[in-house]
Amino acid sequence: MADLEEFFSDLHIHSAYSKATSPEMRIENISRIAKMKGLDLMGTGDCLNQKWIEEIKSKLEVSGEEIRDPKYGVNYILTVEVEDINRVHHLIILPEISSAQSMAEEFGSSDEGRPKVKMGAPEIVEIVKEFEGEIGPSHAFTPWTSVYKEFNSLRDCYQEELRNVNFVELGLSASTEMADRISELSRFTFLSNSDAHSPKADKLGREFNSFLIEEPTFKEVSMAIKRKNKRKVGLNFGLDPRIGKYFLTACVRCHKRYSREEAESINWKCKCGGRIKKGVKDRIDELADLTKPRSPKHRPPYIGGVPLIEAISFLEGKSLSSRVVYTKWMEILEKFGSEIEILVKADLSELSSLGKLSKLIDDMRGGKLKVFPGGGGEYGKLL
Ligand SMILES: [Zn+2]
Ligand SMILES: [Zn+2]
């Protein structure tokens, strides 16, 4: 057996063919930013969309399971998010373009990058298994279109097909520590992906995983998800869950934060007239059968942080779109090679030239960031 290597990966993005997605979500932009971030393996997103598949075939080198952008050295595997008949989102990972094309036919054609499939979750899982793909719930706890929004347990959603589900995507407002208070989740591999709708430096790769695998292909990733032949996820890097925009229960219009009890007492209607959305923190409290997290042995470390450009913007006191912030980001990347090198790989001593930024990265790695928590669709922010 060849040695296992660590590949950094973001498996959930959307192409320009998905609703409310930036027209900039094209292969060359995705590859370019992925390379700067240090992401070795990207999910294609939207792989049931024929136009996106055409773009993949014309811009990438495809040979069976291997899909690669030779210009940037970034690899891809086929992924897509679908919405089922109960409005639950699922992330699907597939072996080959031919499997994506046949699956698109089974689901009924759609121009949408993220198609709505007129089937329940068990039926969708059966089809994914036919094509030897992997499937799991996307952003499992968000108060929209997620498995725990619609159901109180994974079994209620996937029924007898739950045995063919091997991963759960945590989503931006949740962490391993939070999810491991729900004991039904202990057998599942957690994935942390960006769900990026634009290739901006604060979106693409804002969450990622490391896979300990032989090569960046579907077969290897599938083994890692199932934790077979020593393959596994080595690290989950997520946005600090408090920065997620649905962390606390809050009004979607004026963003006033509420406790779950308060929200219930006023029937989830804010004084401003807006609706109150239950935060991921409160939803997990409701679902949890453990007061303290109990992580299984196989669970990898989790780091909750922010994208590098966001850390720079915070320390400079300037907006993300500011020239100064962007220039500084580029300078730092040039010096260290990639964002992931700085955020997770480099020893702190190597980062000392970064001054305040190295302290912030140390806090990130140690789970000590100071954060004003998000809610009701408003992102949290560093303090
Ligand atoms: Zn989704
Ligand atoms: Zn309000």
C-alpha cells in the first residue's frame, strides 16, 4: 500500500448555474482561488446540470474518476446538492461523469444547479447507491431546508436507507462539539464544507476537510468517509459556529436575538413583525440527549475559525473589499504559500512575523476567539 497523504478539500460549492449564485462561479475562478487557499480537491458542485458538465469536460482533464485542472494542479470530484420532496437538502458525491449523467435522467431533467427532486430521501439514497455514490444531509441543523429542520432524527428522514448514509455535513453554524451531543450522530463521519455561492476569498473554502487518502479520487474519498483501509478525515475546519448566521435564535428582519423560551412565548413573531428563526444552538439543545459532547474515537480534531482575509480585515479595521486588506492577504499568501498553510499547518513560531495575526490564529486553533454571535440571517463577527 502506498502511503496515505493529507489532501485538503471543500466538497460543497455551487456553480454559476445554481440560483442566487455569482456568475463568477466558473472553473477557472474556482481553481485559482482553491490553489491560493491550498485546497487540493474541490467538489464540482451542480454535477447533474448538463451545461456545467460540459464546462467541466471542456476546461478540465477528465480520465474516469480523475478530474484535474492542470493549470492550477487542483483536483475535482463530482458533487451535487439536491432538494427532496420534504425540502431537505442532501449532498451527493459521485464516481464519474457517466454516473452523474444517468442519475440526472433518473431524477428528471432540470436546468437548476441544485435540482428539486420529486422523491423522498429514502428513494434518493437508493438511487445514489445504485451509482455507488455517497450521500448525506447538507448543513444538517440550519433552520431552512435541512434534515433537523424537518425531522427530529435522521432515521425519520432516511428510514431503512439510513444504513447507506455515511456522513453528515455540519453547516456553518454548527461544530463537532455541538453535534456530538446527539448520540445518533456518533457513527457518522462529519464533513465541513463551504457551500460557497461565490469564489470570493471569504466564501470558497471558508470550511474544509482534510482527507488522509492515497490519491484525490472518488474511490479514496468514499473510503475515507466510511473509514475503510485506514482512510479517514484528518481534520474538520469550520467557521467558528458562533459566526454562522443562524447560530442564535433571532428575528430574520431586525436580527434581535431571543432565547428559545422568549420566542415561544411570543409565538415566533418579533415585535417588528418579522419572523423569528430558531438558531442552531437552540435546535441542538432541543435534540441533544447528552448534556456534554461525547465524541467517538474516530472523530478528528475540529478547528473553528475565520477565513484569513476576514482575520486581516478585522485586524486592519477595514472592510473585506478594501484594497489594503486584499493586498495584505496576497502578500501573506506569497510568503507562506497558501491560506491552509497559515491557518492549520505552520507552527506558531513560523508565523511570528505576522504579529497580531499570529495571535489571532493561535486563538483560532485553541478555540479562544472572541465573537459576537450571529442569528436570524446575520453573520456573527469577531470582537
Ligand atoms: Zn443547501
Ligand atoms: Zn424583528
